[in-house]
Amino acid sequence: MSQAFVREEEGQWLHDVQPTLNALINFLTRENNGIRVYEKKNFLDPKTNRQVYSMSNGLDYAKDDEGKWYVV
């Protein structure tokens, strides 16, 4: 079985990740070929009033009204 086929079967989308920081870190680490991703800082976005998490992969993440993760 090809690697691409295995990856496609096991695939998970960001919006499917449980709404916990630990679940986000585990997901991002898997997506980063096992290289640990960690939280660098977090802050409250004054425009959206949402908690934003800046991660070591260079992206910021927050949860929408339904508790689903998205890239800010």
C-alpha cells in the first residue's frame, strides 16, 4: 500500500480536532512529521474577543463559535 494512500485514509482535518490545546498540539505535531509543535504564546484578540494561540509552526489558531479550530 502506498504511503499516500495510507495518509489519505488516516487523514484528519483541523476543524475535526477536539477543541483542546493538547489535541491541537498532537494534531500539529503529526502534521509536522512528528516534530513537536508547541504553544509560543496566547492572547485575547480584541477584534473577535477570541483566545488566539501562536504556535511554534509560525501560525496562529483560534476556535470558532462551534468550538472548531481554524487558522487566524
